[in-house]
Amino acid sequence: PIEQAKPWSTAGLSGVHSFLKKMWRLYHGGANDAFHVSDEAASKEALKILHKTIKKVEEDIENFSFNTSVSTFMIAVNELTALKCNKRAILEPLTILLAPFAPHKKEEIWQHLGHKTSITQAAFQAFDEDNLMEDNFSYPVCVNGKTRFKIELPLNLDKTQIEKEVLDSEQIQKWLDGNNPKKVIVVPGRIVNVV
């Protein structure tokens, strides 16, 4: 935290250097490690990572919590690396977002992305809540008061549909052992309890 005194130490430099190399590899996936950013559409998962990062970094900058911003960037880069994401729709806004933290690297990448003006002229992408909305929910299913399994279902199902999906699942048959449930309590977006 910026308001706390801290001794200068070079121990953290290797971690930051590793992060910058990993971030650099997001943009350089072509033959012979050439700069390679795709203009294909970004996946919903990648957009979610980007907008979660935008939201957190905006809050951190306003609160002068730069250390947690760096941590957020590290998480985002790890998640995007796992997705093998090289989409311009993700990497260009991420470049702008990272620019105040790694200005020289980001200026170079900005030029590689085809921009003629400095990255300092670029506007931050606005955070979009819609990209954080979940389509599915992993419902914990309790049988006689104990959580026995989870079932992934769309969030737009009503109580009756959720109950039907749970009672039709193979997992519940094991726990009911051929008996009919006396009661099924469904709390949409939270839990299913079978008694």
C-alpha cells in the first residue's frame, strides 16, 4: 500500500520481470515469437476476464491501491495465457489499462498494434457490467440436509424447471435410492434441498 513505509528491496524485481515476460508472450505467439494479435472475436470468458480487470483496476487507482492493481494484472495475464488469448478486442484495452504501470513496454506494444499516436492519448475502455453476468450456476444439491453434489444449470430456469432437472439427474437417484422425495425446496441462484 502506498501510504505504508517500506524498505527498498530488489527481491520483488524478478517476480515483476517474470510477469512482464509472460504478458509480452500474450502478444508474441507467431512464428519465431513474432508479434501476433488476432482480429477474431473474443470469447465470452476472455471478455469477462478483461472487464473484471477493468473494474478492479479502476477501483484500485481511485483508492491509490496500486499494489492490488498489479496483482489483478498478474491474475488476468495468467487467465488469458491459459485461454491462449491473442485477440485484439482483449489485448488492446488491456494494453491501455496496463500503460500507467508499464509505460515503456506498453508504448512499444501500442505501436506494434498499429497506432501512430502515443498510448497516453488513448482512452480507457469503460467497464461493462454485462460482460460479468453469468449464464449458468452450479447449484449445490442437499439431500436430507447434507450437500451431496452440484449440478450446473442455466440461471434463467424457474423453480419448477430446476426441480425437474435435479430430480431427473443421475446423481440424485443414487441418494434417493428409489424413494420419492417428500419435499424439494428450490432457491433459484442459490441451492436445492431434497428431503
